[in-house]
Amino acid sequence: MGITKTEIYTDEQNKLASFLKVLAHPARIAILQYIINQKACICNDLVEELGLAQATISQHLKELKHIGIVQGTIEGKSVCYCIEENVWKQTQGILNAFFNQDVKVKGCC
């Protein structure tokens, strides 16, 4: 049996690609920014804050939770969400390492 396409890349490359794929939607960026700006877990209705349908927000939160960057807890009838700080810092480190690579080229283009 042949190898899958992801197996030919390093774990770091696969992880970076997964994170970027999930983060590549403006609604998910808006959700993350809203949670970050609250400086606390949020339990209020994201539908009212972001103007998106509940089903849409739920789907985006599911994707953010899948990569571990957001976590949620159920408190009574509401679900509270917050940034998973360890995953946030890990993602920040991976992105910094990627963008801090030296890209000086001699005599090209």
C-alpha cells in the first residue's frame, strides 16, 4: 500500500498546515479575536456579537476546538469558551519559526 500524502512531510509541516487551514477563515479569526479581547472566558452569545447564525458559529468553534486552540465547558444552559493558552503559544512558536527563516537570495529573479 502506498503512503498517504501527509506522510511524506514532517510532523511540523503537517501541524503548521493543519493550523493554517483551520485559521484560514475570517469568521474563525473574528471568533478568536473576540475571545482574546474579552481577556476571559466568554459565556455570552457569540451570535449577537458576531452577527453569524448559531449553526455557523458552532461549526467554526468545532474546527477551532479540533485543533485545540479553543476549549469549551458547559455551565448550566450555556457553553463557555476560552483560548487554550498552551496551544496558542505553541502555534505562535511554530508560526514565528516559519516566518523567521532567512530568505535572502543571491541573483535570483
